[in-house]
Amino acid sequence: MQLKCNALRDFSSIWKNDFFGQKGFLLPGPKSYTMGETLPVEVLVMGESWGTVEVVPVWHNLYGLESELLPRGIFLRLLKSDRTFERKLATLG
């Protein structure tokens, strides 16, 4: 699977350093994945490879109430990441 972001702000909008105590991606929209299934993901930002990560879907709110604490989407918890991704993430501050 590929996670493509056209701009750095797009990446920043889905990357969560602390979502209920977990790091990962909060993807908007109604797309669903099988909970608990490990997914390899290549991360591309502005056409540049930011490396490969391994994630697992652990939470979703596809059709329920939506608020600041309960956003719409699916959360993919980060399990593993390669050095390239870690370096790129460190440059975000």
C-alpha cells in the first residue's frame, strides 16, 4: 500500500504523535481496513519516498458522532518504521 501526500501540510494533517497514546496515521474518509491486520506502507510526500512503515488499524469512526476528541476516519498505529522515515519525521520538529 502507498500513502501519498502532495504537500508537507497534508502529511502533517494525518500524522499523529499522540492519538490516545499511540503514534500513527489518522486517515480521513470512509475507507475501512481489517482491524488488527498488519499492513506494509510506503510513505510518499511530494513525490519523494519517506521510507516504509508497518501499521495496524486499531480504531475507526466511520459513521458515528464526530467531534474534536472523536474525529472521523481510521487510525493506523505505527508498529515499525525504517531509518529513512525516522529521519524525515525528525526534521518536522
